[in-house]
Amino acid sequence: MNLDKMRVAIVVPLRNEERNVSRLLDSLSQGEIHESEVFLIEGNSLDETFTELVRKNSQSKKHFKVMKQTYKGKFGATRTFLSLDEADEFTHVFVWDGDMTIPLIDNLRLLEVAKEYPDAFVTGSRYQSAIRNRSIPFVNFVGNILFSLLWSVITKSKPIDVLCGSKISLISDLNQLPLKLLESDYYGDIAMLFSASRNRRKIIVKKIEYVKRTHGTSNIKPFLGGFRILRAMFFCLSFIILPSRVG
């Protein structure tokens, strides 16, 4: 792939993040990111997240694209972006959580890695930081480890943090995903990894900082969320699984 033609869309899913909106927009405005590359996608919030997004975005130094998602679940934000005509202008999508648990600098480092290795799938690893900061609840952390091990068995690869919220994928890979998997993966982590595995992408994992939320609570209920992730993994087993190469 020609690096000169590489263009990354940053998709930020937000649900019930009203109190994080101001910090998020301030953070994005500080980074060397073009306004047209950021899509802030609100997903059926129970608070005033969308209203706050529109208001704060109009006051921000940079004006990003704000919209409501048209599909269910966190992965619905990415699917909403992929359904836009504008998606054809981009080569990669960077899913970037709006809860501010991953600092701007770490996400920008992942972006630099993707630019250096445009044919790879780039993801973060929160484990070392989460242990040090105790930023992931114990039940969630144990679940994360178990899913990492299960994914390792499925793909015959080294265990990685499969549920890290920062992932950079080639759009062409995501567009080839089976509709059944697209619809079954509520969060999108497994679908994105499967798209890379299926297309024999090198998977590059980089350690990132992961901090506790300062506002709001996680939208993921441990047991319901775990069931949804497990279901997505079982759907992957119904397709041809290609081994990943972890770098």
C-alpha cells in the first residue's frame, strides 16, 4: 500500500458520556488531527451526550463530525461510519473510545505505528497499565484474560488483549466480514480481529496507558457483555479461521 494514499478515519463511539464530552473534544483539538478525519458517533444514550456533543463541538477550536449511530451496540458506531459515502475516502478506521480511559498520547502513538505499517492491524494492550493502576475492575480483568486465552486457541496465536478499545483496521478487511458476524458482535472487538486474521494481517500490539474513568460508569455489564463476546467468538468458529501473526 502506498503510504501517501493512506488516510485514517477516527471513529469515536459515545454512549452516556455527557460528562466526558468537554475533555474529549479538548483532547482531540490538541492533537495533530484533521477535523475531517474524526467522526463522533453517539449511540442511544440515556443522558444528554448528543446535545452536549453538538454544543461543545460548535465551541471547539476544531469542529469534528457529529452524528447518531444507526446500528445497535458499540460496534454500531463503526458500522454507521462504514455505511457513509465518505468512508470510501479512507483506507483505515481507528476505533477510539470516548470514555477517556486511554490518553491522547497513547492513541497517537498507535496511529504512528499504523502509518509505519499500513498493511498491519494495530491494537493496544492495557494489561500492564491496568495491573499497575487497578483501572479495570477485577471481574472484568479476569474476563479479559479468559477471552484472550480463548482467542489464542481459536487463532493459534499468542494471547493478546482482545478487548482493548483502541484498534486500527483496514476498511477493506472490515468490508469483507460476513454479515452474520457483523450483526452478532455487539462491541466489535472480535469482528475487527477476525477481519485481520482472515486476511493474514500482521497484528501489532503496543502497550498503552489505561486509566480509571473520572466521570460516568462503564456501559458494559460484565456477565451480559461476556455472553455477547463469547457468542461472537463462536460465530467465528463457523467460518474458516486463518492464523494471525502477532508482532
